[in-house]
Amino acid sequence: MPDQEKRKKGYKKNGKLEKKHYESELARLQVELVKLQEWVKYKGLKVVVLFEGRDAAGKGGVIKRITESLNPRVARVVALGKPTEREETQWYFQRYVPELPAAGEIALFDRSWYNCAGVDRVMGFVTEDQVQEFFKSCPQFERMIIRSGIILIKYWFSVSDEEQEKRFLSRIDDPTKRWKLSPMDLKSREKWAEYSKAKDDMFEHTDIEKAPWWVVEADDKKKARLNCISHLLSQIPYEDLTPESIKLPPRADDGSYERPPHEEQNFVPHIY
């Protein structure tokens, strides 16, 4: 697309999205996500979306934009912490199974069972025999849950070394984002090549026809968010079940209710 035409469609000279255009497109897609949510509820669908990728690749930002306008009882985020001592002795997939959705639910996994092929492998938390067993079991596990009626969609967020470093430094400088940097994130910088090799190996064994990996190029956060949400919407055919306009009924007041005295209640001070 010629530069002049791009700028007319909401792009800057450097190819970045204009803020107004980005916000407009995001709002439009979020309306579609609400329609998808209602369709999932109506049809009793079970949807699992996996978000994997490099640290600071933007997975959390996309998940946040997806769930912003959705009902948390329908669309919930699964972000499991470090396994307990008991969980470490379980079948690797076991602690993820209870998080799978029931009818009418969407489960968004902020990292998933693929930890085995990624961070756990690179950091030495699993043995190579366990990794090879994972590669054998994972496609079977995913085919099994798909046969059960679950719609499984897998995203890998790809970010360049330079962009990741830029985002890490941004988090270090911003007190509100510093919590996002764990000791594991910092160690991952030292093992960039190992993570790349592990990702390629993982794709080779788990990029199956019924549950392929979809790569999101994430150096540009805004584009990555719009591209991912747009693609997600395209993966599940849905219809618009938006209800007709609602008329607010008048408030019934027979005059018998009196508010308790103001001084008997505790109010938050007016600081602002």
C-alpha cells in the first residue's frame, strides 16, 4: 500500500498506527468480541485460547484487551503460578485439565501446558526424557480435548531481541511495571538462543493440523493486538445476537423509604 494511501487509512509516515485509528478499530473489534461471547453462551460452545511466546512479547496486553468488555463469568483468564510440591509429581497436563471450559465458556490461558517445552525445558525444571514424552503426549492430549468438543486455538507471540530488550528496560524504569519482571524473565535474556531452539522444536512436534500454531508478529504492540483479535474472531463462526434496545422502566417510589442519617455512615474522604 503506498505511503500516502496508508496515511489516509490511519497510518503514520513510519508505518505505525495513528492512535485514533487504533482506538477506533479496537473498539469495533471489542463489540464483535461481545457478539462472539453471546454466541458461545447461546450455543454452549467450549473455547480454549492459548497465549505463548517470549517474555514481554505482549501476550498480557492482548488478553487484557480481549477481556475488557467481556463477562468474566464467560471469558476467564487462566494464569497458573509455580506448581506445588504435589503438582510437581502429577501427570504434566493434570493441573490444567480442571481449568478447561464447560459449555458456554471461554478460557484464555496466559501460558499453558507448553511450559514443559519452553521455560521448564530451558531452565532445567524437567528432564529431556520428560520433554520427549511431552512431545508424544501433547498432540494426543490436544486431539482428545478437541474430540470432546473443545475449540482449541494456539497463538505464539514473536518479538525481536531488540524489541524485547527495549520493553525490559521500560519495565525497569517504570515502578508500575517493575513487578512484571521476574528473576526468570531476566534469566531468559541470557538464554535467548536456547529459547529459540526450544520453540522451533516445540513447533515441529506440536504444530498439528487440528490445532496449528498461529504466530503473531508482536514488535508493534498495537498492530499485534488488532491482528490477533481479528484472527480470533475469524476462527469461530458466530451470529449477532445483540438484544433489541432496552427501555429503562421508571423507578417505583411510594415515599415510604427514608435514607439513614448521613453522620451514621462511613464515607470515603473527598481528597480530590
